[in-house]
Amino acid sequence: MLFLFGKENIAGSLVLVVVIEIFLAATFFYAFLQSLQLHKFASTVGALSYAFCGYLIVCSTWDLNKYPTEVYQAAFLLFALEQWIGKSKWYFFPLSVALIAIHQPFYLYLYGVLILIYTLVRYFEDASKPVSQLLLQLLGLVGFGILGLALAGFILPSNIYQIIESPRVAGGVSYFDTLSAASPFDMSDGVQTASAFLRFFSNDLLGTGSDYRGWQNYMEAPVLYAGILTLVAAPQAFALATRRQVIIYGAIAFACFLILTFPYFRYAFWLLSGDYYRTAGFFIVIFLLFLAYRGISQIVQKSEINLVVLVATLVVLLFVLYAPYEIPKENINSRLRTLVSFFVVLQAGILYLLSRSSMKNMAQIGALVLVIAEILFLDNPALNR
């Protein structure tokens, strides 16, 4: 695409490509949430939160091609999956697999994990589905996935060969021996834990770019921000879910906890190829968004909310935000933390108003305004410093 703009306009065209990919990410994620039959308000706010999540915004300042492309392709994959699982429409799935294979063949493994987990979650949520339906869905995904690989066949072999020849796979800079020697029981240190927890609230609480003062560096540290409303609303999915759903969501939440707390599980996710968060953290973001906007949809549609869980969520979030971490206080942006706490309280209030029939329409406008304000204030440092 870039050659269409001429070599003198490369810089501007790169920005345009990212803007297009943000639009695609929002569009496909909105379509995915609509496929789940969520309320249009929940789908709209969820799409905005997804498209401006920290993984896309922060990592796009590092690599304009790799990460924004991954984010919109993940949204398209989720949409394609739900179209097959929910409506038996298969033709989107091969294209989604082909796009991933062309972009990065190793992601076929990573997103294969996501495909399997999502398919199992959607099956076990409904106790009335026979096992034969799950088997047919999985067999269909395998067949359509092979078709997608065939569509990418013009470039896939050369990309795979490039991965095999990479020094990070079998060369002198491979992490395999070092990471495989680690103990599964070793926990993250205090700085890494603080970095993970605080970056749920904002990309920049521990600094921006070269001024970042957390674990590793600004790009390699966990990038888990997906909007304050997402954090406030996610527990409501548990409170309003069936017992069966609570068990399923709880199991996934426990797996996320292991990845954030015990580094060995993160190494295993990456097949001992690197000490990364990246896509592992992004999957946690997707899970939070899935929970939060299903919860919000139910709150809006049924005018119900668990007030005890809402108050407990508010207290826990503020505690996590101000907890005494093993990190120098001066490393935390206190002004930004105050702003974030302001958003936490406001979004909790908005979520309550969404459950009140008489205030629902006004609350939807307020929530949308707050989400846009978050994007302007909390994503701005990553883009402009």
C-alpha cells in the first residue's frame, strides 16, 4: 500500500495505515460483539476500548506494521470464529487464518490456542449442546484452517523458513536453555508485579518512553490497559452469570493470574522462546473485554446490577492503584494516578446509572463521553512523547 503514496510521503502514509488498522480493529470487534447479540451500546463502547487499548497504541509506536496489524486481525478472527460457532457461516474463517499466516506464521500457534479456548468456552457455556456439535465445530475449524493455509501458500513456506533460520529459534541467542531451567514456582518480583497491575489502569503511570521506570522497558513491560470502564465492569460478568459460566470464566481468570504471577507459565506460552508478555498480555485484554461488555450488555438490557460487587470492585481497584508496591514512589506519576482514580469513581457511578431505567439513556451518553475522554487523556502520552 505504501508505494501508492510515493517515497516522499512515506512517513505520512505510515500514520494513515495505522489509522486504517485502528478503524478495522474497531469495526471487526464491534461486529464480533454484535455476533454475540450484545446491546449496541455495549458493542460500540467495547469496540472503542479494543481499538484504543494499550497493546495497539503503545506497540504501534514501536512497530507500525506488526502490532496494529495483529490487533485488527485478532478482531477479525474472533468475528469469524463466532460466525462459524453461532451461525455456521464458515467462509470468514479461512480468510482470517490466511491473513495471520501471511503476517507471522508463528502466530498460527498463538492464535490456535485462542481458537481452541474460545471454542471450548462457547461450547461449555451452554449445557444443552451435545458433544457431537463440539466435535463437528472443531473438525470444521481444522478443515477451514487448512484452506486458509492454502490461501497463504504463496508466501508461507518462505516465512516459515525465515523463522527456522532465526537465531532466536536455534541460534546463539536462543532463550530455550535459560528459560527451560527456570522453576515453575518462581514468582514475579515486586517491580514486575507493580508494572503489571498499574498498567491495567494506564500505559503511562510508570512513565512514558525512555522515561519509563518499571519492569524491563516501555515496550516489553506488560501492556494491559483496555479502558477503566472495562476494569469496573468485568466483575459484573461473574455476578450476573450462571454457575456454569462462573466456573468457566474463573478457570480462565486463574490461568491469567498464573501468567502474570509465575513467569514460567508465560515462558511456556511462548514455547520457551522468549521472556515476553506481548500476545500473552493481549489475550488477557481480550478476555477482560469479553467479560466487561457482556456484563454491560446484560446491565443495560435487563436493568440489573450487583451493587455489592460494584462497591467491592471500586474499593479493590482503588486499593490496587494506591497499594505500597516495591517500587520507588517517585517512579509513579502521581498526577496521572489521581486522574485515573477520578475516572474509576466516575465509571463506577456510570455503570450504576446504566442499570436504572430512568437514567439509562443519559448514562449511555455519559459513558461514551468518559471513554472518549480517557482515550484523549490516557492514550495521548504514548502517542505524543
